[in-house]
Amino acid sequence: MDPALLKPNIPPSFTDFWHSITKDAMQYPLNYKATSILSEVDTEHHTVYNIEFNGIKDEKRHGWIAIPKEIQQNEQCPAFIWLNPYGSWSTPPNKYTTRPGYISLSFNFHGLPSIHDEKYSVARGYFTNGIESRNTFTYKYFYQDAILAARILQDHPNVDRNRISCMGLSQGGGMSIWMNTFCPIIQSACADLPFFVGVEYILSHRFYRYPIKEIPDYLEKHNLNLDDILNETLYFDTLNIATFNKNPLLISLGLKDPACKPEAIRALYENVSSEKQLIEYPGGHDYDQHMVQNNLNWVNNTLQNRMSS
């Protein structure tokens, strides 16, 4: 694998594309409701409600919002949106997706229930859906739905609009960088083990892991070459996106991570010009218990001076 491929490769009209799809999502009519208390989930610090909203393609999306139990009627709290890792499952409210004193929101990208457990299978993969055009790639719609979810979070009467962050791991980590860079609602982000960093570098490897192997499988099935999709996927390369990030950004890597490789994450970090921090965890492509406190410290420190007056 050629380290020279771990450099930004910005395609034409890159920021125009991102500003355009962001504007479309920011102007899309919000249609949402909190449907019920999520009774099967009991957290020490939060009451959790089901939410339902229409996504950017007018398809139903389901998620949850966690509200601190001790919150006062007119109190303004910091908040964050949690974006799920790759797969069809929904991350439940837990120590990674909620924090004491914070309102948090998460949703399922696929229209599945707010609490949904499903292991990854190749048959249910979606990495190549619409991949031949930046305008039809599934991640364009995921990003826009994430903006709609951030708008719903911002709209909550107890959320301090000046203190909204974004967090996620793997797919969610990469998309947290996208949101931190282009979504005007987000003021800080925690990107754990972010995905899709250095598309050319990733796909120059002869050996792949799923889900990224979905891409070479697709090329083989449809008798395509990498060049047939490369320019379009460069628009979603997290390395390219991060070069335009201006908000505070915490990035982490796993020293034994076979999916989001340490050298790629370090290259990503080096190309971020904003306030930043890199944490190296000893494990692989998985949660680390220290992410809970490290991410809380980051959002506390970077959002503390943004309180609404």
C-alpha cells in the first residue's frame, strides 16, 4: 500500500457539492414527533423517548432522544447526536450514547425501529448503493438525514443551540467529521475510529474486510474498474472532508484496528487545521471504555464557552 495515497485528493466542485446538499437538508420541512417513552430502556440519568421523523426522501426514520431526569423546565442543556456504526442495527441508550447532563439523540438510518439488534451480513450491506454517482450514493442521504436529526435535536426547548456536538464510532465517527465540517448546527465532534479515510489507499489493498469488501465485490459483479467509481467516492472520503473542518475535533484510533488503520487515521489528523486532539487506544475496531470519559471531557471543554446568554 502506497503511503502517498494518504493525502487529500479533492475532486472538482467539492465544497459546492457539500454546501448544496447541506442547504437542501437545512431547508427541508421538518416533520417529526416524540411517540412514547421507551419503557424497555432504563438509564440512571435519563428518560428516553421514541421519536419518528420523515427523512430526506420522505421515508420514516425512527430513533430515540434521552432527556436528563433532573432537568428543570426552562433549563438549557448541551446536547449531541450519536451516529451509528455500519450496519442495520440501532445503538441503544448506553454509556457511549448518553452522558449525564446532556440531551442526546440517535436514529436508525434504514427506517428500522429505534431499538433494533441485527448482526452484519453481506446480504444486508449497503456500501455500494448508488455508488456510481455522488448524487445517488446512499451516504449522501444518510448525511442529509443526520442533518434533519440534528435540527430536531436543536428544536428541543431544553437544548442550548450553541452547545451541540456530534459523536460516533467507525461509520458514525467518519460521519461525525462530515457533520462537524459542513452542518452549521454542530460546534464540536468526537470521531472514534472514523471510517472511509483515504479511499484510494483503502482500495489499493489486495485484501479486504467486509463491509469495505462490498466495493470490490460490486466492481467485479458489474464488470467495472475502480476508476469508474473513484471520482464519485472521493466526495465522501473523510480525509478530503477533514481538510475543511474548522470546529474542534477529537479523533481516536485503535493501534490494532484492521479496518480503520492507524496510519490512515494519523494522516487524517495531520490534515485537520482546527483545534484537535488524537487519542490512540490499544485495541482494535471496537469500543474502548475510556472513550466515555475522554469524549465527555472533550465536549465539556470545547462547548463550555458557547453557552447561550
